[in-house]
Amino acid sequence: MTRRPLRCCGATAALSVALLLSSCTSTRGAAGSGGVGDPLFPALGNGGYQVRHYGLDLDYDVKKQRLAATAEITAEAKQDLRSFQLDLQGLRVSGVQVDGKDAAFTRKGHKLTVRPADGLKKGADFRTTVDYGGTPEEMTDPDGSTEGWVRTADGAFVAGEPAGSMTWFPGNNHPDDKATYDFTITVPKRYTAVANGELRSEKTSKGKATFVWHNSRPMATYLATATIGKFDVHTSRTSDGLPLYVAVDPAEVAASRKPLERLPEILKWESGLFGTYPFSSAGAIVDDTPKKIDWEALETQTKPIYAGAPKTVTVVHEMAHQWFGDSVTPKTWRDTWLNEGFATYAEWLWEEHEGGKTPQQQFDALYKDDEDNEDNADNERWAFPPGDPGKAKNVTGTPVYERGAMVLQQLRKAVGDKTFFKILKEWPAKYRYSNADSKEFIAFCQERTDEDLTDLFDDWLYGKGKPEWEY
């Protein structure tokens, strides 16, 4: 996500406490927990199962702002289950089936609790079908930002970090549960629906258009999108043959042209730094959004979404996320710096590539900034350590981005350029399509150098306040 100058999409609003089913039952097994113990968002996600695939069939009436949908969720039981939970905010559920049999269900807050007709055995694959609909809601995060299914003048701008995906489909809404996706999205004729992955088909019938998208690589729920509007669509391929799909609102076409023309160049440059591009397509979605969207972009997998015409450096940031955040995803929201620190550092490298400041000059300017401005003595850059944001509202705070990038520059100085740039390639290669945390990153780096990195990470990643440092 791009944060300039103050933030990107922030932390979700106070989430309801998960429903724990306690009624007596003759079915063997436990009730799957509501929440996975995330240190910043304890009510997000659910225990007892792992999702393998989401099949989402969405029919959206733009004029009436009504959604009629079916979600088919294929998962594996990680324990014997008599019930389990899904995250779904708002919207009315009309029926639930598990493996083709009607299942009992209840709602409380954003938790949908499902009780299958037959208990689920540990290790079993099962298929849950949820029929639901209504008017999708947007969400207001603790820092005042807006996410979720956000209505626009000609459709919907759909962004999910950190919790907004549950405003339009039921799921296990936590980064640690990644799955593949298929989207079938039906909208009125002359509208376009854009989702992750590749467009498999586009058909028009009886005044409606149906778009079928397939996302074959594991994806966290917060990275899914189903953005709808009247877009100018351009398809092409890079010199390496990678398909590109770019959808731009007509009001943003002129201002977007130059930055998006550089997308193939940016992909080639980042592939040289970070290794082979991890997905089978790329692109962008640029929408004309309401003023309440006070953030610039989100790294929705394969096609970042932009809340207006992007700057070139913003495209650099969001495409870097395809490696750092999308392919390699943090295990919990506490480790968001592994996304944003790397994407911000990519901006620094790009500026140097374009003949501007070096990363060290960027570091120096940030470190000295509060010294040179007496009115900014308590700079927000040092408000909390990037490796431990502490509160949900801090998940996209300044330290996560800027100080996260500063951690990487200090690492570069400690291990040297040769080892550092190997880390930039080998880290996303080792954890490709999976999840990782800060402890694993620290151990990964330490294995590649004889330098003791303990103090570096203690001070810059976890230390409170402004670390001592001599130029």
C-alpha cells in the first residue's frame, strides 16, 4: 500500500468479539475458534480450518447498489469440527450448505457460525456454499480511513486492507490463510468488472455483462478486489510476454498515461532486483474515487488499485508489493513492515535509478528531519517501533514505512551490498506464495553474514524512540 504523505488504507474499525458456540451437541469435534490470535486484530480470521479456494459468483446492480452472491469455499479441516466460523460483515445470508447438505447457521457481529449436518474430521476437505446478498458496506478504520466495498459514481472501488474483504464475501479474513480464487462477476452492460489474475471470459447477454477471472496463486483475503466501473481498458504484453491488463476511469486517463506507460519498465527493473516476477499477469486499476478515500493505492494482487491517477513512484511501490506482501505475506498484521518497509525501500532505489538521492541520502534526510525542525521534535517517525506497532490504528503508521525502510538501509550497511542484494532476491524466493514473520527474516539475514545483527534489529526494528546513530 502506498502512504503519502500521511498514510494508506489503515486499520479496521473496532471488530466484534467472535462468537464461541457453546450449546450442547451430540456431534463429535470442537467449535472452530473465531479469531486466530492476531496481536493487532484478534477478532479477524478463524481457527480450525485452512481455505484452499474461493469461488465467488457476484451479481451487482449498480443503480440499486445491490449484490446477489454465492461463495463456494473449499477448505481443509485442521481439527475435528462440529462448527466453524466465517467473517462476513453486513449482507443477509439466505442459506448455507456444507458438502451439499443444508447446514445450520447463526450471525453475531461479523461472524457467521456454520454447523454442518455432519461433523468434519481432521484432515478432511469440505466445501461450504453461502448464498447471500444485500447492500455491501464500506468500513471506517480507527484512523478514520475508508475501505471495503466503496460506492463510486459508476460502480464500486473495492479495497480490503486490513479487514474490508468481509464486506463483500465470507471468508477466513486473515493474512495467514491464503487461497486461490475464481471470480464470476455480472454487472450491467457497458460496465467492466476487474478482479485478480487473468480474464478467462467476457460475455454479454440480456443487458448484462459477465466477467470471469482466475487467480491461480495463493492470495490473502485483503488483496482481493472486484472493482466495477466504466473503464477504458488496455491489454498488452511486456517484452518477456507477461500479460498486462490496465483499466482506467476516463476521468483519470490523461494523468495516468505516463506513469502507466512505465509499468513494463518498472517490472523489468524490479525483477532484476527481487527475482522473477511471482505471478502470471500484471496490470493496474485506476478509479475516480470519492474524497473520503484519503489513501493513494493498495497492492491488490496482480493489479494494484489506485484511488486516482498514480505517480510513477507509487507504481514502483505497489509493484514491489507483488514480491513483498503479496507473494510473501506476513503471518500477522504486526509484521506489516515486511511489506511496507521493502516497498518504501524500492522507492528509494528507484529514485537513485532515476538520478536522484541515494538510499543513504534518504536515510540521512529522515534521521535529521526532526533535528532541523524545532516544531517537529516529537516526529511521528519515532512514535513506535516498526516491528511492534502496538495498536491496530498504527498498522500503516509512518514508522512502518519510513523506519521500516531505514531498517533495511542499516542492514545494507552492516552486511554489505553483495549480501544485501542477495537477500532482496533470496528472501522472496524462499517464502514464495507463503507467509513469514520478522523472526524468520532476522534469522534469514543472520545466516548470510558473520556480522552480529542483534543490536541492529533490537534498536531499529524493535527499539522505542529514536535510535542513537552517528554519521
